[in-house]
Amino acid sequence: MISSSPGSRHRRLPHVQGESGVALVAAVFALTLIGALVASSFFAGRLEQQSGQNVLFSGQAREAAEAGLAEAMATVNAALLEDLPVGGVPLDLGTVAVGEEVTVHSKIARLTSRLFLIRAQGTRHDASGAALATRTLGMLVQLVASGAPPQAEAEDQMGVSRLAERGWVGLY
Amino acid sequence: MLAHRRGFTLAEIMLGLVVTLVVTGSIYNLLLATQRVTRAQAQRVMLQSSLRAGSLIVLNELAELSTATGGTPDQNDVLTMGSSAITYRAMRGMGIICHLPGATVIRLARSTFTGHRDPQAGRDRAFVFVPGNAETADSWVPRDIVTVATAAPCPGGQGPGITLTLSSSPSLEALEVGTPVRITELMEFRLYRADGRSWLGARSVSAGELIQPLLGPLTDVSGFELEYLDATGSPTADRSDVKSIQVRLRGMVESAGDNAAPPEEELVTRVALRNSPAT
């Protein structure tokens, strides 16, 4: 049984107040130390994660640009290209989502009478839409007869083909 | 008054001191160990990060190379290939001709020029696109860049230009405004030793540069390994047959401490040469 009286509490109080110790200081110091160790460990991990993420975002932007080039090659046709003016304003092929928070914006410009440049810019966005990484690639394409040359020219059948040599371009 | 105050006996003080020493020693050892682990972690993170960055640089440099099976030397950008070294023709930029002031002078529109830097006379070469006709195929004709000037603008309000004076041979015919021009530079990647360690180095061969460290330290002998693959993915020794290159980077931390062997990390990337059609 625990019993107390006002008198006994009065007697013990000065004794408790008079005690000195370092328990609180030591505990705070220990906690701070442990916190710093854990934080430094997390910091190293975070650095690694961010570094890896940047490479991932860069790769996603690059692959999106590649996808944009392939998509443009598949969708443009000779009739569309023949209407473009030489040296004129590029034709905007629009922006397409190629994955979660990854888009590609493609354009095609006419350089000469038969040579064209497709430009695809892949972008990796964050949740708010801000760009985290971008990569732009280009493809030089030209109008070619789509069948055997004499027959194709006679029937006016033209197709779109990438340059056989050095058609792929890294743009900056 | 003093006679009534309680104190500690000598034995209690000694015991307290011993316990304090043991606890303090343990904490100190723990701190040292944690510091060692943290430092090792940070070094490993840096190593992985630099390997990834180095891999990206190599990938970006090699991805644009052109090879053509049985093609001419000008069509093949892989000049020498070894297991830990490669010399290649690197793409440094591309521009579109906006004006043709003379037989050997071309002007590129600054607004269309894309690259790491402007062309440099003596260091770079220009590959000018020449469209084919019924008898000849399309080609990229190489020419030395004799001078580079940036004072004259492009006509028709196209803005600033980059004027290149090219060597007169081989001759170019029927160039037209809008023709693309690629700027190239001879480069070398190789594993080399400096300060007792191995590094991945890069240098401009055409500029006559000395090798500069790009990444490291790497492990000796096997730090930078290249494997050249043909269209079927099999190793090939024919430069014109190369369709992809497998790059293996093996790095190690700067100092492991103690006598332990330094931790190593390995990164393997396969670069498909985007200007090497499979057929």
C-alpha cells in the first residue's frame, strides 16, 4: 500500500529538487548522435537513388525520342511531305504520350526538294508537368520511288525512306 | 553539517569510472565503424554514379557511328578497334547550308546548327550530303575545314551564320541551300595508366591532344573492355561489319582502408550503332 501525507511529501520534495544528474543531457546527446548516423546513412542512400533516377529519366527521354522518330516514320506519307515548302515552317506532328509522364513532340521540316528532317524531342516529366530530362533526336528522310524505279515513276508512287547512310542524328 | 551528507565510496567511484569507460569505448568503436561504413558507402555511390555517367558518355559518342559492310573508308566511322581501345570518327554537330558564297565556301545557319561546339578549322572535317541520281547513290563527301568565320549572316533574314571554307578536293557539284553538313572529329577512347592506376581516357586524335582521364580509377587490364558485334550479335573483327559494341566498365573505389581489397563495380552496356543498317 502506498500512502502519503502532506507532511511526508513536504519532507521529500527538497531532496528531489536537490538531486543533480546528466541523464537527460546524455540521452539527448545519444539521440542526436544516433539521429546523425541514421541521417548520414539515408543521405548516402538518397544520393545513390537520385543518381540512378537521373540516368533512368535520361534513358526514358531518349527512348521516347526514338519512339517519336519511329512513329513519325510510320505515319508521314509522301503526299503530306510534298505539300511542305522548302525551308518553310516545320510541320508540327503534335505531342504524344508514350508512357507515364513521358511524352514526345515531333516536327518535320523540308530541307531541299527531296530531303526532310524529322525532329523528335522526348521528355520525362514529374507529377506537376515540369521537365526532368529531355533528349532530341533527328532522322533525315527522303522521298523515294516505292516500287521498281521505272514502274513507280510511271505510276507516281512515292514513299518515305530514311537516308541509308548517316540518317540518324543526335540533336542538342 | 558535512558529516551528515551522503557520498560515494571509493569502490562505487571506481565501478562508475570503469562502466563509463566501457560504455564510452563502445560508443567510440561504434562511431568509428559507422564512419567507415558511411565512407565506404559514399565511395561506392560515387563509383556507381561515375560508372553510369561514363557509360552514358561512351554510349552517346558511339551510338551515332556509321558502318557499312564492304563500304568505303569514309562510310566507316570505326577506324581502329581493340579490346580496350577504339579510334572512331565522332559526330560533333550538324548544320544546314543557308548560303553558298563560293565553290569551296558554305555558310550554315546558326539557328539550325546543333552540336557540342562550333566547328574548328584543322581539327574537324565536314561531311557534306550529296544527293544521288540515276547513276549514283546518295553520299556524304568529306572535306577538310580550312577556316571558320562567324561574321557574315545568312541571307534573307535567317540570322547569324557559320561560314566554312573547305578544301577544294574532292569536288562538290550541285549543292543547294538546305543541304545538311555533318561536322566530325577523330577521337580515341582507351584504358591507360597514370599515377599507378588505370583510367578510361579520351583524346581528340585530329587535334593531337594528349589523353585525358574521363573515368576512374578502373581495374587494371579489365577496367574497360570492348566487344564488337555484327548483325547476328556475334563477335566480329571486320570494322565495316560492326553493328553494336558491348562496353564493359569495371571500377574500384579510391581507397578501401585497412588491407582489404578495394570493392569493385561493373557496368555492361551494349550500344547499337544507329547509323549502321542491319542490311
